[in-house]
Amino acid sequence: MSESTAPKKLKIMAHACDGVGHLNAVCGMLESLQKRGHQIIVLSSEGFKGKFVKYGFEEILLTETPKEWGGKAGEAPAAAAGGGGPPVNPIKRMAMHLKSSGMLSPKTPLEKLKGEDNSGAFLKSIFDQVVQFNPQIAEHIKTLKPDLFIIDHFMVPPALPQSGVPWVFLFSGNPLSLYKSDKLPPFGGGYATTADPATWAEFKKLQEEKFLTKFAKAQTDINAVFNYSPPEGEEVGMMAKPKFMSIWGYPAELDYFDLVPIPEKFVRVDAYCREIAEPFELPAEFAKRPGRLIYVSLGSMGSVDVDLIQRITNVLGKTEHKYIVSKGPLGEEYELPANCWGENFLPQTRIIPMCDLVITHGGNNTITETFSMGKPMIVMPLFADQFDNAQRVTEKGYGIRMEPYTFEEKELIDNLNKLLNDKEMIARCQAAAKRIANSNSKEIVCQKLEELVEKFKSGQL
């Protein structure tokens, strides 16, 4: 299909797991498809009611009765969706699972892998939800007959490969896990790409035992629940070789194809940035304060460590600058210094362009959005691929990696001032943003998706 050819209107259905980063990434891609005239239908947890309507998408809510809370003693259970109770708050539920897992701690990624494995409750929560959602997804596919299905999830509902509809995996994390190359460090370890592979061998082995094997078994178990057996040579799962296509979002300047080739059937966008014009205005008194403007976010998950974000903002309160803070789902549990202002949830894509610098946990959306808006960053990784993002931003010269739990007060203030005045790095960031603005990468992916559907309908796939 040439760029000049108007695409035939498609009915595109999408679903993402209960994580703000996953949902925002999917919305960013769907916005571009909607602009090209396609009908967008999002299947979503009840707890996200209304999130997709504001984008102009059709929204179908999937019903769920959450299982008994599997966290540690003393943690609050998720609210039940059945029995007349309110719908479960999916953001808070995921955050509380994370908090109980021990992932938010000063331990290194390797130390966390070596320690007690607390991933069971998180994995069970995902498994239970997919089992409950799968029949509903199957019914909506049967009834609405979409031309294409896009999913961002840790597990693939068997309804997708059983449907006869082409489906595409959208990945909203650091792409290290997609390359599957011995030339690259294992994902989640935060290792430098220039490091001796022997230094990451132990991490890689433990990751296989404690993470990859368990998630692969969970996918197999879900398939078995619905009597689905993938055809010989075909994989189904988060990091499986795609049957049709997989999409990931990561800027060319940070990606790893300078070291290894891009895998077959994988396509890349520079960032999934959402473009919806959410209204936002700084409080008048805060806006009048002197100082450089800096955005601070540990994400909806990392910000549940209230002690950590309180310590970081207390240090920032001693500087001459002013800070917009994304407080997260437990924002009422701590107070901000006088030079900080924030709310529990903020329209990040509206805020970053206003700022001079971003302090982030290194979630993939924040990294790619900050990058595409030309801002340097301090990255304080907490878990998973955030360590890889922090390392890659540092080794490519677009920011500084810092340890969130062990940093010295002077170290944070010095790094902050260093980046605010690093003209060379600021120019490098702005040049990358300009390149991304002209790259048209999301439009190119949209065209590839349209071509995929066209080939599928014509029997070429």
C-alpha cells in the first residue's frame, strides 16, 4: 500500500493488561490508527471505565471477580467487583502486589533474583484475570468481527490464536528481551552493553529459572484451560516469535540495533506518545515561583513506596528550583515541600514539554516520551526493565543513572544542576527530539498493519 493510497476503514480491537504504562502505550498507537479513519474498540477492565472514551475509542468493559488477595499479611485485599461492591481499582491492586513482592528495595537486580521469590501472587493475579476475560474476549471477537486485534499483555488469551483474526503483539517495555541475543545483556539486569558477558551469566541463569520458566508454564496452563494447543512450530506468549507482527516503542538513538539486527516480523516506533489534548494548567502561585521547572515521577507503581518519594522530594525541597510531582495512588499519605506541587495523577505528555529536566523511575513510556520531547533526565530505576533504560540512557549520553535508595543528598543536587547546565547534552536531546518529530514512525507502522490485514484477507498469510 503506497502512502498516497487511502486505507480501507478497518475495525481494530485492542486489549492491555492492568498497568498504566501498558494502557498508555496502546492508546498512543491506537490514536494514530484512528486518525487514519479506522474504528477502534478497546476491551478493558471495569476499573478503567471512561479512560478510553476520552480518546474517542469505543469502550467495552470486561467483568471480573478478583480472587482472594495473595500478598503478605497486613496488606489490604483488592476490593471485590462482585457482591454489590465497587469495581476493583486495577492500578492500586497492581501497585499493592508490587509492594508486597519486595521488588521496591535497595537490593540490586541480581540480589532480588537471588532472594525470596514473591512473584507468585502477581503471576496468579494475571492468570486468574486472563482466565476470566478470555471467554468474554472470544465472544466480542465473534460478535463484532474485528479485522485486527492488538494486545499488550504478559500472557496471550487463547481466544486470539483461536479466533482466525490476525493479531499483533504490542510491547511497551525495553526491547532487550525481544532480541534474544547472546551479544546483549539479559533484560532487567541493568548491565552495560560493553560489559563482559561473564558478568551477567549468573543473572541470566536465575532469570530463566525464576521468571521465564514460570511465565511460560503459566501461558501453557492458560492454553490448557481452554483446550488450545499451538500448531507445531508456533509459539504463543509475551516474548514468542510473532506469527504476524510485533511492535515495540523505543527511540533509534537508544535501541540496540547498532549491536544486533532487528528480529524478523518486529517493527519499531520511536515512542507511543499520546496526543490527546488533556486540559492542564499549573496553579498560579506555583507558576510564579522562581527557579527551573522539573518533573518528578516514579510511576504509578514505584510511587507506592511513600518513604522513598518523600525522601527524594525532601532533598529537592532544599534547592532553588520548582518541581511538578506525580504523586501516585497513595499521594495522600505524604506531604510535598513548598517548592513542589503535585497531584496523584497528571497528564504527563502535557507537562514534560514545559520542563527543563525530568527525574524518573525509568518506565518505558516516561523514557520514550521524555526523549521525544528533547529533555535530559535523571533515571532512578526500581525494578524490571527500568534498570536497562537507566543504563542505556546513561551510556548513550542522554542522562544520568542514579540509585534511588542509596544516593547521597549532594549527589542528587549536583547531578540535577549538572544536567540543567550541560549545553552539549541538552543540544543532543533536542536534536533527537527533532529527528523523532520528522521520523513518522507511527504512521509507517500503521501502514504495515494495514498491509498485514490486506495480505491476510487476500490469503497471502
